Amino acid sequence: MTPSIAQPSLPADWRDLVALTKPRVMSLVVFTGLCGLLAAPVQLPAVLGFTAILCIALGAGAAGALNQWYEADLDAKMRRTANRPLPARRMERQTALHFGVGLGAFSVLLMGLATNYLAAGLLAVSILFYVLIYTVWLKRRTAQNIVIGGAAGAFPPLIGWVAATGRVDLLPVLLFAIIFLWTPPHFWALSLFVRSDYANANVPMLPVVAGIQNTRLQVLLYSVTVVIAGIAPYALGLTGLVYGIAAVVLNTVFLVLAAAVFTNRAEDPSGMKPERRLFAFSILYLFALFSAVVIDRWTIA
Amino acid sequence: MTEHPEDEILKRQRERARLMAWLLGAFVVLLFLITVAKIGLNR
């Protein structure tokens, strides 16, 4: 017997409701959204800026909760996710559904009230994209799930910018493109060394469907596109030298690590140090590159 | 059937109610500050 047997009459613990929002994933979402907001040429009053970021965080939390509501069966099959509130049966599924829908609607309405309805619309699109396009439609059907689904995670800097300016410009679109193109090598590096987890859960991640070597080639090819998108803001004159130097350094390291993944021949996760290194660096890459955008824009201003 | 001690249910309900009260209070303050900021923007 395990202590995590279903307890439907017990109200969900608030800590499990917080866990539904995937707080660790949210940190990257909040950070990139904040960078979009801070890089914008219009400065919002602090309380409105704070509210915009709060709404992005709540929207991401809602998407995470709805994702976990839909994927409870998958999560139960993977070691990495088996202890989440739903697969561990600490919460009823309907609670997660109500929580996710309520939180999502609240975040969109509050964004519209505090900033503008274009930002609120983009927030709604990003939540729906993650839940309907990625989670429900693509994830279990195609190995390209991450490629298209990555768009959902790419919205925050665009939303942050639009919240401040009320319009879509080229720089936030490029920031969107960077995250969009960064997502496949980031997740494929991870999926290479947790491949058995995805295989056990019948999730058609690229290494499961197309093999390890093919995935490594795709990681390298997508990394080239990341480099192009990463350099583009400087090449197009939208940022200054601070960003330019940071972009060159960070993208060079990214490409070198991706090449190391490509040349690796290990089939066993224990031999996948290059994959682990690229995965870890890719997170640092995004934090550092987006910090550089903000510092650069402030330097220019 | 699994039985739950009533005090555990009450404890969770109390915790959630207290948290909701704090969140609602924070929301009211936030709405007030948003309103003030919006009025400032429109001047």
C-alpha cells in the first residue's frame, strides 16, 4: 500500500495547486516576459508593469495546470513527472481543470484591464496554443510536437513588449523567434538522455521516433537557426554593441556545444554528457541573451 | 473505503480559506493601485 492512494473527499492542498502551475518553468517565462517589457521603448508605471508580469506568470501557470489536467495519465508513466499532484492522486482532476480555466481567464482579464487588450489577446492565444495545439493536438501525435509547440513558450517577451507599447514591433518578434527556434534543441537535448521515459509513455519525441543520431543532427541544424536568430537583432541594427558582443559569445558557445552533441556516438544516457551540457547551457543562454537585450536597450537609452 | 480524519479536512479548508482571504485582499489593493496608475496615465 502507498500513502498516495486516491483521496477524493480530501480538499486539495494549496501547495499542490501551486505545483500544478509548474513554478520552475514559470521562472523562465516570467524572466523573458520581463525582458520584453523592460526592453520596450515605453516605460509603464511600476504597478502596471508588475501586473503585466503577474498576468504572464498566472497565464503560464494556468497553461501548466491545464497541461497536467490533460496529461495525468502520461505523467503517471514517467519517473520525472510521476510525483505531480494528479498522477500521485493527491488531487481530483476536476479541481485541476477548474483551477486552470479560472486562473487563465483571470490572467487574461486582468491583463486587459491593466495594460491593453492586444496584450491580453496574445496572452489568451499563448495559453490556448499551449493547451490545445501543443498538449491536446500535437504532443502525442507527432515528433514535431516541440517544434510547433515551442511557439507557446515564445510569447512572453512579445506580450511584455505589447503590454508596454500597445503594438507589435520587429525586435519582440525576433525575441519570439529566438525562443521558438531555441526550444527544439533545448528539449531534444533533454529527450536524448531521458529517452526511455518518453518511450515508456509512448510520447513520440524525436529520439524515440527518428533515432538518436538523427536527433543529434536536428539539434545541430536547429542550433544554426538559433544562432542566426540570436545575431539578427544586432545585424538588423535593433540593438547595440553590448548585445552584439553577448550574442556572438553566447551563440558561439551554443554552436560548439551543439556540435559536440552531433559528434557524440553514445547510446546510453551515462555517455551523454554533451547532451546534458547543452541542455544546461541552453537555459543559461536564454537568461544571458535576454539580459543582454535589456542592458543594451538601457545603455542606448 | 478510505476514511479521513475530519480535523485534516477542516485544517485544509481553513488553510485555503485563509490563503484566499489574503489573495482577495491583495487583489483589491492591486486594483486600487491599477486605477490610480491609469488615472495618472490619462492626465
